[in-house]
Amino acid sequence: MNSTTDLFAGNIAGGWAADRNLPRTLIVTLTALTAVLALFALTASNQIAAVAGLLLMGGIGFGTVPALQMRVLSQAEQAPTLASGANIGAFNLGNSLGAALGGLTIDAGLGYTSPLWVAAAVTAGALLVYLTATRLPGGEFAARPPTPALSSR
């Protein structure tokens, strides 16, 4: 499997999973991506482990994309096109900020695996933001009032 196939497979699997259970998919993919990034940082000196880490990082990373896009669109009933465009813009901003942060850590002398640790921390932060947001009023996991019993007619 090459990296393009890996990214494609991750995107397809992420979309399939998000269609079945969006909240669980986001939690699982963000948790898995955090773990893979940290494990990749720990094993990057081993060539076989580095290749495996790179493939897993790409597959799981792209597996988050459909779920994140679905989450944004599910919250943007009045302006889905605008929300979708803003979400893609946020992905691009994240890519550039991630590269800048990674470059700063290398420049600070923290080593070539330091961007992986930054990425793991940012991904863990994204998971915490998601879990917090879903508990706010209207979120997937927010406390809901009991559903009234159906009255018989």
C-alpha cells in the first residue's frame, strides 16, 4: 500500500464510520491520531516503524476529514456552503500553522521528532475541544430533558 492509497482508504473508512456514528468516529479517530503521532515520535529512529507510523498517520489523519466536515455541516443548517468553505479554510490554516509550529520546535533545537509531539498535543487539544463542545447545550452529549410519554388517542 502506498501513501496515496493509504490516504484514500483513510478518507473512505472515515466517511463510512462517520455515516454510522459521527460522535464516536470523531472521538476514535482523534484519539487514534494522537496515539499514532506520539508512537511515531517514539519510534521514528526505526525505519520500519517510521514507515508504519507514516502510513497510519496519513490514513487516520485523512479519516478525520469526512467526520469533521459532517460535524460542521450538521451545525450549519442555514449556511452549509459558507460553513463548508470556512471549514476547508480552517484545514488550510491548520496546515500552515502546524508547519510553522513544527519548524519553530526544530529551530529551537528540540529535534526532528518534535513536530510529531506538537501534532499529538494539538490533536489531543482538538479532542478536548470536541468533547467540551458536545456537552454544551445542543451538543450530541448534552443532557436532554426526558422525552414525554406519547399520549394515547
